[in-house]
Amino acid sequence: MEAKKIHVWGTADLRGFSTPSDHTGNTFPYAVSFAVPVNPDIMGRVENGPDKAYADEYVRVNHRINEISNAMAAEIKASGFRSMALAASERSDPINMAGDFPHKTAATRAGLGWIGLHCQLITYPYGPWVRLGTVFTDMELPCGPPLEKNLCGSCRKCVDACPANALTGRKWVPGMPREDILNVQGCDRWKKEHYLSYVQGHICGICTAVCPFGRSQLKRSNNEKSR
């Protein structure tokens, strides 16, 4: 992963979870989960709403994730194991606004971070200013201990900033339904009504942009530039 310049990654034990199946009809017991950071200068400006730069960055990072995931799946298959890449951002269930499997579940099971009050994964190096990749496999790999506790403390910046009032403020625990944290329909409706010109209304990013764990990354970036 270091060769691919991926610094936040791990392996998740997904036995007991319902993963997608491959062409043989078999599911997968493990997954490699990784995070690709979003440009902090672009992300820092999104606290007032998305712009074209953020939309372009969203597309760029998703494209990179898919390239890495497909290459990794091919490498694993070449080693004689089953593998399948999960698309970076694809709704296979448009009614429930969900994909084939939650990237965030693999990420928390791999110990990459926890789910914040904004229903996004928060990592220590980058906060929630990342996008996630997942590659399923039957290759047995050392799995990181799952992170099973919300570490947001008393912070509610994302909840207060959400223009759609779609965040409930409830703290995540493993197995909690997404809808206990986020009104998915309300969030999606707001994006379609206000930001349709950006990736067909699939992005907003305000709750992510105001997160202190993310903004600390912006401070580090600015300090590095001033040196």
C-alpha cells in the first residue's frame, strides 16, 4: 500500500457480515479497507457549501480509489485467491440510497476510524476528509482490531451546521442503523434541491467540512506551506 501512497489502510474481518458474492456465488470473509485524503484546501472551503473545485475533487478521488481497488483485486486474484473491488461511490439501491456494502463498515472493522455524528468515517490522520475504498477477498490476512466507540465527545458542530437538519445528533455504536444518525431522504432531498449542478446533486460536504478533526488537517497543511 505504501507503493500506492496509501497511508491509512487495514484489513477487516467480515465473517458474520453479509458481503457481496462473486461469480461463484460465494461471499467474502475479509476486506482490505483504505482511505484516500481529499485536498484540504478544497475541503476547507466547503463549510459554506460545495463548489466546482470540490465536485472535481470528489470525482478525481473516486476515480483514483477505483483504479487502486481494481489493481489490488487483480493482484490478489493473480496470487490464487478470490477478490472483488467495491466501487468507490455507486448506488446499487437507489430507493434506500445504498451501495452493495458500506465502505464505513469495512473501515471501522479494520480499525481505520469511527463514525462521527455526521455519519462519516473519522480517521486520526485526516479526520473525515477522506474517501474510502474496499477490496473483498478470501485471502487470510492479519486483521486490525475494530474501532467500536464514537470519539466525538461533546462536539456537535456538524449537527448544528447541517442545512437540511438531517443529523439526529445520536452517537454511533456498531450495528446501529444509519437512519438513527442521518435522515438520508432529507439529506438527499436538500442536495438535489440546492446543489444539483454538482455531480447531479450527490454532494454537499458541509457537515464534513466543519468537523474539527478535519480542520486540524487544514491547519497542518497551512503550517507546512508557511515553512
